[in-house]
Amino acid sequence: MDVVDCYRVLGLRSGASFADIKASYRRLAQQYHPDINPNDHKAKEKFITLTEAYKLLLQAVTPAADTPQQSSVKSSPKSSSRQTATPQHQATTQTKTYSTKTTTQQVAAPEQVKTKPPNVLEVERRLKWNTYQQLQRFLRERRFPQAIALAEALAERLPEDAEIRQWQAISYQIWGRALIAEKQWLKARIYLKKALKTDPHNKSLVDEVERDFQKLEQIF
């Protein structure tokens, strides 16, 4: 998806504000969340698509984009001449203006862009916890494809979260073990390898997977 598609998925017009993006995602995520629609495959796909669109828009739109960064420039006597200047001249003038900022201001700006607002962090925390509960339910009910899809979607949404990678790896390993019991040995080997690749530093998981591989070797 490109940015325009992301706005469309969230039911917004292109260029909607950061606050509108958050509000729309929160409303739609609650509507299509797997906990609310446990047996609705289309709702789950919609939820995953919404989450991906929201993630991409978070990267493209920042809270700073909602505040007029050039208000002080427009209030200056030279603002009227810039309004009638060509785009190239405007870009040159803005570059010169920004170059007069202090070093402290230049360093602070990237930090403001990278820092996630507290309410976004809270949304991610609730999303992580709700998804974990749904993942455990899928695993207990032996709905392994649904569990894998849910874990992969959450890992894509929060790729830096080590705990989520662990959940994803464990889901692969549990399904791989179930496939051994079902005598789908080649498929079992694929998912056991995925478990090792996803969380290679988890010693407990590695030991479990090695025992599963030993079972496969005994079969062959």
C-alpha cells in the first residue's frame, strides 16, 4: 500500500491530521478486532490491513506535521514576497532560514519525530496484550494456521519487540510438533526451522526444537 491507500483503508481523505488518523484507527480496530469477531475471517483480514495502514501512516505523518512550523516565518515582513515566489525560490529561502537555527534545535527536531506520543504507545500496549490472549486461545484450540497468521501480523506491526518474536517462534514450534504427530514430516521440518530462525537465542526453545528434529531423524 502507498500512503493514499492507507488513508483510504482508514476511511480518511489524503492529508488527514495525525489526530484524525489515530481516532479512525482506534475506532476501526475496535470494530474489527479478532476478540470481537472470533470466527470472522474477513474481520481478521480487515484488522490486519488496518494495522498495516496505520503503521505506514505513523511513519509518514508525525505530530509535528499538525503544527504550523513556519508561523514565525509568515509573520515576518518578508513573508509576502515568499508567497509569490517560485517553488525553487521558496525551497532556497526555507533552507537559509533553517540554517540559522541553533545546534540544540537541530538536534531536538529528529528526536521529536522519532518519539511516539504516549497515546500511541498505549494503543500498541493494548493491541499486544489482546493479540497475545487471542494467540493463546488459538493454540489451545489447535487452530494453528490462525495462530501463526496472528503472530506474524503482530511481529510485523512491532518488529523490535523481542517478546513478540518469542511468541511467534513458539507458535511455529508448537505447530511443527503437531505436524509430526500428523505425519506431515516435511512440513513439520519447515516450521521447526522457522522457529529457530525467528528466535535463535532462546536456549529453551532451541533445546525443544532439537528434540523435535531428533524425532524426525528417528522416523527417517
